[in-house]
Amino acid sequence: MLQSIDHRKNLDDHVVYTEKQLCSFTGMSSRTAQKHRQDGTGPAYIQLSARRIGYRGQDIRAWLESRTVRSTAQATTRFKGAA
């Protein structure tokens, strides 16, 4: 059973979240999460088995913090035109 993520609370650093939970929390699609995983631009993940991955709360938080910007100019510079 999936642990529900309460968007009003912080991620639990000691919980391993599924891709579906990551997508629910960030609002990105599953395909976008897969693309980030493939090209290394997403949050660090754990290979739990041959067909199962997970994301630690602390890695999701660190990834989100690394993408925080204060202006569209900063976003354009950091994300190559995607502001």
C-alpha cells in the first residue's frame, strides 16, 4: 500500500517513496520522472530490485532545493531557456 503524501507537511527523510508518490508530490508526470532518471537530472534514486526504484525523502528535498530560483532570469540561465 502506498503511503499518502500530505502536501502540507514536509517529506520524511527516512521514508522511501515510489515514483508515483514523487510525481504526486512534485506534480510532474511519470514520463518526466523517467526522463529525469534516464538523463541524470532528477532526484537521486535507489534501485530496490531489477524492476523497482524508490526515492528517499532527503533526496527529493535536496533536488527540489537545487532547483529553487528567485527570478525568471536565473531560471533561464540555470535551465537553458526553460523559464
